[in-house]
Amino acid sequence: RASSSSSRSPRITTEKTPLQRETGRIVRRLGVVGLTVCALVVVFYARSRGDFLQGLLAGLAVAMSVLPEEFPVVLTVFLALGAWRISRKKVLTRRIPAIEALGAATVLCVDKTGTLTLNRMAVTRLAVGGATSDVSDAQTLPEELHEMVEFAVLASQKTPFDPMELAIRELGLRTLGRTEHLHDDWELLKEYPLSPALLAVSHAWKARNQDDFVIAAKGAPEAIADLCHLDPGELRSLFVQVETLASDGLRVLAVAKAIFHPATLPSQSHDFDFELLGLLGLEDPIRPSVPAAIQECRTAGVRVVM
């Protein structure tokens, strides 16, 4: 049987800061000096004047004068001044020792999404048939890109909340808003969600006045390549494009489509005969203040790690 102590959850203890440890060392050293001086005064006083009690009182007085009572006051005042200066930058300090840690920082570890970036995705590149197009500010698209954007929208939620799907929806409304490629009147029959085994989402739609089901899929390029059953040559070509987009710092999604004829939809998306349409390159823009902030850290000797 496990002991009762092993079943207890471990406690989190707050360690002393370097400043507190250094202050403790100085106080201990001064204490030793004070006691040494006290002993010397007692011995000298007792031997020279023959009054041990007065010598003891004199030694204690000298020892107390050696000990610095101002240390706690000085440290508290300086740390409070640091908290006040930080508060002028609209940052509150919950624990005063954090001021010391902030001043002694040599490495700054930061998150990317929402910290260095705006957490607002935007589709900036489309890759179809080996050709890549920049669509950052495009209001219209060439005809050969319409189908991929159409199925990327169909593979997303009608009212998306995910930043990537919001970016895809925004691209569709901006570039296909006056075309027949947006289908808000279609009925979503089945959704095949993302799973650890397949990093892709598929939506089965029923178009008005049509008997066939339209299937739209988007997800990780390797997952979509698996759904499309690409041969080795097609795989190599696909991943060359993926590497090209990813090397520019873009998040890459692949898009595919399928048409399904039977009356009953299958239980898994692998049963569809998908056709690869192309790649989406999404960018999460960097906050305007980030380059200057990172340069300021480097100037101060602080290494930034993402």
C-alpha cells in the first residue's frame, strides 16, 4: 500500500529571491562581526576597569550599532519605487520581489499567437496547379482560383469563430461576394470533425435542385493528401509548395472536394473520392509595436525566445 504521505499533493513553496539571499548573507556576516566586537569590548572593559556588567552593556551597545537596521526599509523603498515606475506603464505588480526578477532578467520567453501577433488571421497566398497568387488585398480573383476559395468556405462553419475560418470567410465575401460561388442557401447534412487520426474537417452539403452531395474538406496538407490518395510524384510536388509557403512564415491548409452519389452518407471521410484543389497560406500579422520592443530587449542584453 502507498503511504499516506505519498498520496498528498505536493506543495508549491516560494523560494527566496537572490536579493533576499544576499541580504541574509550580509546580515549574518555583520552579526558575526557584531558578536566578535561585543566579546572584545567585554573582555577589554572587564580587564581594564574590572566591571564585567558594564563591559557587557557596552559590548551589546557596540554590537547593536554595527547591525544595519535600515536594510529592510531601504530595500522596501527601492522595490516600491520600482513598482511605482512600472505602474506608470499601466502594469500592476502583484508581488514586490518580481521587481527584482524583472531587473535581473537575461532571457525573455514569449508566446507567439496573440502576444507577438494580432491573433487575427488573414489569407495572403493561394497555390493552385503549381502557381502561387498573392491575395492580401485582392478584391477579385482569377477564375482558376474561384473553386478553391468556394470549397474552403464550404469546409468552414457558416458563422465561424475560429480565426482561420474567419479569414477564409472574409476572403470569400470579399472576392466572391457577387458570384455564384457562395452558397448560403445550401443545407449542411453531415460534418466530419477533426480527429487525432485525421487532421482535416469535411462538410457534406446538399445543393438545391441537385441530387448529388457536395463534400468540401480542408486541413493539414498531409491529411488532405491522404484523403486524395496522391501518388508519390504528386506528393513531392505538393510538399514543395507547402515548404515554399511555410518558409515565409505562413500557416498552410490544403483544400479538396468530392461529389457523392449514393443516398446514404458514409461514416468516415475516407470513403469519398476527393480531388485536391490547392493550398491556402494564412498569416497572423505581427503587432506594430513588437519589432521595436524586441530591439529594445536586445539592446538591454535580454535574449528573446519564442
